[in-house]
Amino acid sequence: MVVKGYALASRDHTLLSLSALVLLLVISCTSINSDTGSQSDSFADNLNSDVELRNNSEDARTGNEIMAPELTGIAGWINSDPFTLENLRGKVVLIDVWTYTCVNCIRTLPYLRDWHSKYAESGLVVIGLHSPEFEFEKHESNVISATLNYDLKYPILLDNDMDTWRALNNQFWPAKYLIDGDGYIRYTHFGEGDYLETELQIRALLEEIGVSVSSIEPNLESERTIDPLARMSNDIMKRQTRELYAGFDRNYVTLQQGGAPYVMHVEYYSEPNIDIDYQSPREYLNHHIYVQGLWRNTSESLKHARYTENYEDYLAINFFARTVNVVMGFENKPYDVKVTMNGSPVSKSHSGEDVWHDEDGNSFVTVSSADMYRLINLPEFEGHELKISSNSSEFEVFAYTFGSYLD
């Protein structure tokens, strides 16, 4: 069996490896790495503009730049009719590689909206290359909903088979590729941050094609900073929790490569896509997922495998962060997820924006689409136990993400 390009080891070998890893984690700290589709008239006007621009890009290049690969394998277009990068010669193009449940991508969207708003009429074309991390992110209706939710007016291209991702040799969400008027990649940035640097590069390339941007003010606001406590502890178990994946494929490959898996149950690794009745331990280590009750270990998720009445089946983590988000699935009918922190309902002051409370003060999230949901928002960097449970058999968890930005 092959998962994401890696041949899987034998089951006995894997179970032995997991058992040894659990013992090692108990004895000492393991090193873990943290951290509708209507056409946009403004874009159409920008794409078909007949404004004659002077192009000085060739004089400014060093000779080491590479030509941007052509867009390929695009499965759908939102906010735009189909086009090619060749169609955009003479303009500056910013390709933003993103996916709609990636919290790091979401945090960059305000800057992309700002750049599109300020510079589109000056010759900048922002392209949101939506390269999905999970299968449900390939559904055009889901991406359209996200595009509307985040008020994105620039073209969104569905790179469902990751063809353009591979053509770019990309490895990250989010990633930015800035292309000059002749089609050469002049600047790249991976991950969050450095927004002023990116904007200054955009302005420089616009100047190269003969557009003055002196009347447009760059965004000089200070960027948000990460709480030092998220990284400074000598104890890896007290640093910000890494992104946690619930799916079998990612866990199996991570374990096979000698890394620390996300789900800490030996039986989880017996084989994929089976229903297993788990018993959760009493204590939880940071950086891992613990399971109670009957669940199916699908390739991308843990899915609740029965209906219950009293929220007795749950997923538990011990996290260190300021904010906690969970990517959850949706099929047919909305369902409620009960959220507790340290065994109690999450207070309104500590709740993420997707949490609501019933008349008894219990904290819930209603899952009505396959998306990322914001559960926890703390005033300080802290460690807590978090449990999520639902009586629905449609309850499905793909990943947890965390943040520690200072307000």
C-alpha cells in the first residue's frame, strides 16, 4: 500500500515503533517542530485594459530569475473567465497559493484584499491559486462560499489536482509568487508575515512597467507578533502545540519516517478505514490527539462511528496556545459539537467566535459546512485540556490548528 508516495511498513513493525515512541515520550521530551462564482467586472476591465505601459523589467533583472510556469490543470474559475499567464504579459502578477481551511492562509487574506483594492487599476493582477489540503476543499461550492465569506474579489483558480502547485515546485501554504511584466518570478514568500516587504516589491515591479504608485500609500502598520512564551520554553511540551492531523495517511507516514505521530493510540495504526472502540488515557501530552469511544480512522480524518446520547465519545488534547481552531467535516445535516476546557464549559470570555452557549452555559459549535471553526480565544498563552464531542455520527475531525499572536 502506498500513501502519498511512501511505501508503508509492515503493520507489526509500525505497531512496535509506536509502542516504543509512546514509552520514549513518557520517559523524556521528544523534539517536535511547531508551528456563487460571479465574474468580477473590475478584474475583467484590468485584464482587457488597453493602457500602454513602459516595461523596464529586463533592465532590472539579474539574469538568475526563472520564467513562471503556465497555469495548468485548473478545474474551475471563480470571479473570472479562464485566462493564461501569457495573457497577462505587461502586468504584474501575484499568485497566492492558499486553501480555505488553512488558518495561516486566512490570516494573509486582509493584505491580499488590500493590495488588490489599491493596485488592480495600476496593473497588478492577484490570483488566488486554491490548492486543496483535504478532499472536501476540491468542491467548487465550498470554495465559492469561502470566497464570498472572505470578500475576495480577485480571480480564484481551483488547482484541485495540484498541477500548478507542482509546476511551481511549491511546498507551502500560504505561498506567494510575484511575477514581472515579462513573466519572470521576481520575488517569493512562504508562510505569514513580511507584508510590507511584499508590498514594496509589488510597488517596485509596477514602477518597472511604467506605473507611478507614489500617490498610493503602502500599509505601514506594524505586523502582529507572536507571544514569546510560545517558543521560549526549554520544555518542548510547554511550547505552542503543533498542527495536529487526525487522518490515517498523515499519521502513518509520519510514524514510518521516524517522527512523532499525532494520534496516540496503538490500535489506530492496525489498518485504515475501520471502526475502533478507543479508551482514552487519564493524562494527555501536548502535541497529540487522544480518542474515546467508537471512531473510524479514515485517510484524512477521525469520524465518529455511531450515534450517542450523552456526548460520551470525544477527542481530547492538551494544548498550549492562545487560540485553537478545528477543521471539521459536513455531509448532510448540521450537528452540534460540545466544547469543554478543563472539564467545564468554555467561558464566553475564552470562546472563539464560532462558539455559542445554551441557557445552562454549555458551550457548543454548530457544524453546517466543511470548514475551520474557531473554538478558543485566550487572553494569555496558556496550557489547557480541550475536549470536543458530538452525538452525531457525522461528526468528523480533520485537523487542529493553533495561534499565539499578541493582541
